[in-house]
Amino acid sequence: MSTLRDRRHRHDRFFERARRADFAARSVYKLEEIQERHRLLGPRARVLDLGCRPGSWLEYCARLVGPGGALVGLDRTPLDRVIPGARIVVGDVLEVTPEVLRGDLAAFDVVLSDMAPDTSGIRSLDQARSAALFGRALDLALALLASGGHFVGKLFQGPDWQRLLGRVRAEFDRMVVEKPAASRKASIEQYVVGIGRRP
Ligand SMILES: C[S@@+](CC[C@H](N)C(=O)[O-])C[C@H]1O[C@@H](n2cnc3c(N)ncnc32)[C@H](O)[C@@H]1O
């Protein structure tokens, strides 16, 4: 049973803003902050969102890319909301092929991953699972991004942190790490941003 403190924690200012703006989740404000800093998304962009449920990142992307853009979302659980204009693939990121995600698009301009493992409470296990999801998201991004494209991936800080940051640094012109205000301070999640995929 959730306590009053849990509920207060969940129903914070970001939760209320998201509810009023009809976004599916408060996590939209993490992507919004990253977008306002780095301007990764623009009109007509082709965006792949890995771990897209319940759909707030796709809803936000839809507003930015407009009718000329393309949105593809993947999640292992079907979405409860319809995101107009988005193609949703239901499946596990560890099993899906790049071809299924690409569909009839030549490439993506932006690949996002907000995937998180089901936390076990065992820190080392959660860190290893987060690293595996992030590594897979990065592999897919490298297979599917157009030259000059961008990557955003959620990663828990842990033993694989420096190795994975090094991979992003090697493949993109710039690498930055963001901890948006909407990301809870107690959470070890961070967002690793790769800007400008090298040819
Ligand atoms: C924090 S939520 C994403 C929230 C989303 N960015 C939004 O704003 O609506 C993380 C999602 O990652 C998905 N996920 C976790 N592991 C996955 C996997 N192996 N394959 C596909 N999706 C996965 C979960 O099902 C969950 O819906």
C-alpha cells in the first residue's frame, strides 16, 4: 500500500503540470529540459523512442516534429493511448531487429531511450540491467541514425558508466550528461546525450 509520503512524492509539480497539459507522464519534462538545452528535435525530424510507454515523450516529439516528421516507438508493453502519427512496435529491445524499427524510413535523425529495468532493490543488478538496456539502445542508434543525428539514453550510474560514456564520446561529435530537474534526486538515473553522429 502506498503511503501519504509516496503519493506526495509522485504527485509533485511535474506530475500536476503533465496532467494539466494532457501528457501521459511527468517524464516528459526530462526530455523537454534536454531539448531546451540542446535543440535536438525540429520540424520533420524522424524519431525513434525506445521504451516509449506510456507515451509522453512521443506526445512531446509529435508537437515538435509536426506532420512532416516520423515517429516510431518501441515498448514491450502495448500503449494505452493512441499517439497520432506514431508507429508503435511492441517487443523487447533485446530481441527486435533494426530492420523492424526502420520500416520504410532510410534512417532516424534522433534516437531516444528512456528504458529502465524493473528495479530489484539489488543495486549492482539494477545497474547491470540498466547498462545492458543502454548498450542495446546505443547499438540500435548507431545502426539507425543518419550522419549528424543525435542520441539520448537513460543510464544508471554504476561500474559500466565510464565504458559506455566512452562509446558515446567515440561515435558523436559531443557527449554531455544531463540530470533534468524532473529526474528525482534520489534516483541514480542520468541521461547521456550524444550530439552529431560521426559519419
Ligand atoms: C520510464 S518508462 C518510459 C516513459 C516514457 N519515456 C514516457 O515519457 O512516457 C520505461 C519504459 O521502458 C520499457 N522497457 C523496459 N525494458 C524494456 C525492454 N527490454 N524492451 C522494451 N521496452 C522496455 C518499459 O516497459 C517502460 O514502459
